[in-house]
Amino acid sequence: MSTTPSDISRASASVPDSSGRFGDFGGRYVPETLTRALDELTAEYGKAEADPTFQAELDELLHNYVGRPSPLYHAQRLSEECGGAQIWLKREDLNHTGAHKINNTLGQALLTLRMGKKRVIAETGAGQHGVATATACARFGLPCVVYMGSEDIRRQAPNVFSMKLLGAEVRPVESGSRTLRDAINEALRDWMSSVGDTHYILGSVVGPHPFPLIVRDFQSVIGSEAREQSLQRIGRLPTTVVACVGGGSNAAGMFYPFIEDAEVELVGVEAGGRSSQPGDHASPLSFGQPGVLHGSYSYVMQDEDGQTCDVHSMSAGLDYPGVGPEHSYWKDTGRVTYTNCQDGDAMKGFDALARCEGILPALESSHAVAKAMELAAQRGKDESVLVCLSGRGDKDANEIARLKDEGERGT
Amino acid sequence: MSVIDQLFNDLRTRNEKAFMPFITAGDPDLDFAATVIRELATRGCHMCEVGIPYSDPIADGPVIQASYTRALDKKTKLAQILKMLGELPTEITMPRVTMVSYAIVYRHGIERYVAEAKAAGVAGAIVPDLLVEEAADMAEVCRREDFSLIQLVTPTTPRERAVRIAESSTGFLYYVSVTGITGERTQLPPELIDNVGWLREQTPLPICIGFGVSQPEHVKLLSPVADGLIVGSAIVRRIAEASERPRENVLREVGEYAATLLEALK
């Protein structure tokens, strides 16, 4: 991590501070019961970061097990279709388990072993983090319980099946909106009782300190590779970097290594859902305000009493009322521009990538693809737009068929 | 000196312990909450914890979660809860404290929350997701307003940290009996009595034990080491029946249950 103070942007890469603050955002708002485990995790991560054998072991896994580095692919036909800047795809969809989530779960599984914890729990929305956690736990022989909202179990059925095949127990969550937010609540409740012998592998850059730091660092392999690959393949840094933002882990990993490259425009794309009306979208950075949810202070969709609002996205991985605190910091410092993309436009991005390039993106990543196409169309042919293609769309095939069927029938 | 300090001073002088039931504001509705508070006071309960329903309560087990959900489904708002508390008859001298998530306090504004709660006759707040490290702003406002900010120590809290928490807590110190979420338990951890005994030697602050406490045997076991006992889920579970059964029956059963535990405290 660079500790050089930046004079090219107000956003520093030297965050968070020791209390987990990214500017005003982040911190730790959890029951006292969890404090000791969070302190242990912070200490163990600090030791691991400085330990060459930990880094070597993780690098070996990322290379030979995950298949890193993931390719940087020039989407020429898609670029021609848009008629502007060149679109480049960072192919996290080609990772083992089909998304960027495995970068984090392997790192945290190694931390689990270092801390001597015997059991792993996780939450999942789209199921990609659940599959990646189940995979890491199978690889290291750790028992694994994944909490998943029953609405997400319905719309991401292939991933539920995969998790079970990998030996994980999937526990349906029936409370609240039965989506990612409720799965995080249940995982935290499990951890309240099991914290002595269990590690919670949180899947995004959300939650109490040190999770936003740890997950960002493990995901930063995306941006570090992409930055290097851009210099080699494009000959310079990209004009613009685009990533989708739910909790924001792929975007944090993609953006972080570019934070001090002031000439690179960074664009985060939230789920615009059906409309900008409350309850119709999942875009706290676009429409919410700072507040407390799931252990940290960040932008959130809340009512005037501080109750978390229901949100909507067709994409289970983005269907979340909060966002990682570092994104709130990047928003308020102006370093990253946050925008949103509605369900229908994301579906067009999905179709375009499928037809022009033969790639089925995840519904989450389709939001970034659609916004990248829009931005590319406005720019010159010598400019470049780098997109984090965070996951593949096989898991979504049935849900997409259902959504298209609904669309055709006008319901 | 706050009313909570006064309460524990009086109890310690008489060598008595406090019984502190918890209820959810708004389940099944706020009128019944006011009725239950009156009943609990009449039975001789020493303090009442009023749970402000929250959409994402991670320290709470299924019983309290479900009651919060029902209260929120009925669109129970903070302003209405404070209004109900503010309109309680003055002859109810039993102190009330709110159990409230920091998500709610922050959104409402710390100063405004403390001022409005105080104006509604509330003596303090337990904010279960506000750790001692993050509590400075709220602690400052509470100190200024003589509004107790009751902090929690748990079985996972290292001892030096427990001392630090005790030093910054006001009113009393909430000792969480178990590593886990709220809910009735048949067995409490065997090390509980030693842990609370140790803590008593570190702080002059009254120590009250909650989480899992629900049976007269628990009360008998714990009252020698504690200044007070907090019972939540066992009360909330009984009150929850008021949506399906005659309210006067439910009210009587809640009162009788409280009386049983009060008797065990003697």
C-alpha cells in the first residue's frame, strides 16, 4: 500500500486509519460480543500482510488454482457497435468459480487457518460469494455454512446446487426482504454465538472494520493486474474504468490501484432497478444518505427513523441497501463518479456482450457493461474504457429467461 | 444524580436487587405497551427497558426480532413511541430506558434523540451496537444532559477492556450473560458468576445481567452477584400473544410472571 500523500486528488490510498475510518466513513458499529474477534482478525491480517510465506501461499493459489492473472480482453466488436472508445474487459468471469469472489475467500480461508478457527460462515446474495466460500472451505477442509435469502435461493438456484455439491450447508433466510441484507444479519447472528471457533468470511467491502480493508486488499489483485496489463497492451492507462457496485467488492478491487492515477476516470455503477423512486432501486450512493448499517458508517437507504429501506434490483448481487465505506469516501472526495443503470438497460448490456463477443456476463456485471457502452459511445476511438467483468452469467440463465418472458408478456 | 443512580443507591441501602423487564414498543401496539408498563410498575418492577424496534437487530434472537418486525409492519415510528412514553401517568415512577440501535440514534441526531427522550421521561439509553471506541460523541451529550448511557460487557470482552467500558458507562453496567443473541435459555454459563464477581471488584457501578435470563432459578442464582436482572424474550413472547388472545388475560399473565421473578429476587 502506498503511503505517499497525494496532491493530485483529495482521496488518499492510505486509508483506512487504525480505527477503520475512510475519512468519516467506516468504523465499527457492532455488539461488544464481536469486538474481540474483530481485533484478532485485524491483528492476524496485519501479521499475514507482513509475512512473505502468507503472500507466497496466496499467490500460488491465485495462480494455479484460480487461474490468475485473469486476461484483459479487447472487445473489438462491442467497441465497433458503440462506435467510440475501445472497450477492454478484465475477465474475472474466467476465474475458478466464475467470479472475482474467490480472490477474497482464499485469502480469508488462509486467515481462518492462521487464527486456528475450525468453522466458516458466510452470507451470499447472487451465490457467487457462497460458491467461492464453499470452494475455499472444500479446498482446506473447513466446515462451511452459507446464509442466503430465500428470494435469492429462488433466483440463483444453480449456485445453491453448487454450494451443496461442494459440501456447504445452505441455510435459507426468511426474515425481512429475504435477500442479501437479511443473509448478512443472519450470518452476524450466527457469529454472535459461534465467534470463539468460527470465522465469518464476509464477501464484500462492507461490515465492521477490518472487513472493508481486508476484502479491498484481497480484491486489489484485479486492479493491479489490469493496470499492468493496460500499460502493456494499450500502451497507457485507460481513460475510464467502470465497475458495478452492490456492496462494492469488485469495484473496490478494480479502483483502488488506480486511485492515485488522477488522469484515470473511475465510474461506479449502482443498480438503478425499475426507477429512481424509493424501493425501486438499490443505489444508496445515488439516492441515499450516510448512516449506520451492518457495522459501518456509509451511504445507506434508510427512512427518517433510521430503518433500512427495502430496495430492488433484478440482480441478486446488487440488491443491497448499503455500500462499502470506502466507496462513500471516494464519492465524497469526488475521486469516483457513481451513477446507476436500470434493469432494462443492464439487460441490453447483457444482450450486447452475448451477441457481439460470445460472452454471457453475470447480471451484476451487465450493469457495468451497459454503462461502459454508453460512455464509450461518447468518446474518441483512441480512448479506452476498461470494464470489470466481475462474473459470468451461467447462474442467471433461468432468471434471465423468466425476466425476458415477463417483459414480452408486458407484466 | 440521575433517577437510575438514585434507584440503585436506594436498592443498595436496602440490600435489594432490581428486576428490569424489557418490552418492545409497538408490539402489538403502543397503547398496549403503555398498559404493560403500568402493570409492570404496579407489580413492583424497578426499571423498564423499552425496545425501539429496528429493522436489522443483529444482537437479537428470533423472539425479539419477530416483535420488532411486527411493530415496524404496523408503521410504528420513533416520534409515536416517544409520545407514548411522554404521556405515561406521572405516578409511574419506575425509570424507563430505551434499548435503541445507533442506526436510529444517528439518523435522528444524537442531541435531538437525547433531548426528546429525556423530555419523554426516559432516563437513559442502551445502544447495543455502539462500542466504547465509537461512543465519545454520544457520551458527551448524555453527560451534559444527565442521561445515562449504559454500556455492555460480554463474556468475550478482555478484562482490561471491561474496566475501560465500566469507566465510561453511566447508570449501570449491562453484563451480557452469554456469547450469543437474546433469547431464553435453560442453562447459563458456569463461569458467569465468577466473571461478574470479578467485575464487581473493578467498578462501583451497579451491574445488571441480561440475555438468557428467564427462570426463577436464574434469578436466585444470579441475584447474589448482580444489582439487577434483565428479562426480555420471556416477556416479549408472552406479550406477543396479545394479538390473538384477550388482552386482559395476557396482561395478567405478564404481571404474574414478573411477580414470580420479583419474588425469586427476594
